[in-house]
Amino acid sequence: MISLDHYWMGRDSEHPADLTDEVKGNAQLLVERVNRLLASAADEHVEPGIDAHTGTVVASGWRPKTVNDGTANSGKNSRHIIGLAVDLRDYPPERSLARWCLRNQDLLEEIGLWMEDPRWTPSWVHLQSVPPGSGRRVYVPSTAPALAVALPEQRIA
């Protein structure tokens, strides 16, 4: 499970002007949805990894624009900026959380979460609480080349 403190990553006190009521509300809803997903995964003994930098399962939470601009591989309009996305640590080669999510896309839909294609997230699972432009539950985040091979659960078209 994650808390809002885990999600803020200390940035709430470092960037208070960027922490708007909209970001707070978005983050609260995101954390609730992610925790529902993590509880279901835990029921099947699937847990995210612990991030070496944060000491929690959150590899990247809220990123104010200035932080996002300095984050490698981040999108210019990342959903992290407005509290709608989180990255959970998921170590290779097992990728147990990503694989579990791929097998449980119906639950992602029920909860209201979307996931970046794990080929673009080689050591984390990116979840967001709004649909991407494609509307796909598991979506390709960019035109950049994939960073990893497809997982066995992926049906690549």
C-alpha cells in the first residue's frame, strides 16, 4: 500500500506553490485506486519492489513541472505533474507486478486505472487514473523505441 506521503516524496514541502487543490484531489483518488489494485495483487502474493532511492514501493510519484523537466524519459505533459500518475518499482527479470496487471486488465478497468506498456517501463509499472489519448488500457507512451522485450502475458499486435 502507498500513502500520500509516499506519493508526495517530500515534494509537497519543497514545492508548496505547485501543490494545488486540484493536484491534492487527483492524488487522493489515484492513491485510493492504486491501493485497491495493490490489495488485489497482494491477495495473490504479488507485491511491488522497494525502490532503493525512496525506500517505498513508489519509484516516482508527484513531480512538479520543474522536477518533471529534469526527469529522464518523462513526458513534457506527464500526468505525474497534476497528480494523476505513479510509478511503482517492479524489478526485472520477474516483473511480477507488470505481469499480474497484464493478466488482470479487467480489474484495472473496474478500478479506473491505465498502464504504460511494460516494454517502455523496464523496472517500474506506470499507472494513471485517466485514459491516454489512445484510450487503451495498456498503452504505448511514446514513439521512442521500447526499452525492454515484451512480457509473456503481452499480446503484441
